[in-house]
Amino acid sequence: MTNAQRKLLQAVVRDGLKIQSRFSAAPVYRTTGRGSLKSEGVATLRQIRRNLKKRGEKSMA
């Protein structure tokens, strides 16, 4: 694994751990292994867009 791949993997894991608490596995989904993602609301989307603008990236929305 190259250094660039290792850094990418670390970033992905870090981002995944940040949002892990938002995933809730409801009992009805236990047989399928599916769950649901709790919304954090509009404020989170606005913050994401501000961060993208600061970095000069185009938003996907």
C-alpha cells in the first residue's frame, strides 16, 4: 500500500467514524442487515456547502 493510499484510507475511516452515530439499525431491519440514517438537518448541509466553497470544490447538490 502506497503512502497516498494509506492517507486516503485513514481519511475515509475518520469520516466514517464521524457519522457512525447517525446510523440506527432498527429491529425490523435485523434480518436484512439494512438500517437507516438519521438526518442532522439543514444546518449540516449548509455547513458542508460552506466548507466546499472554502476549499474551492464544486458541490454535488
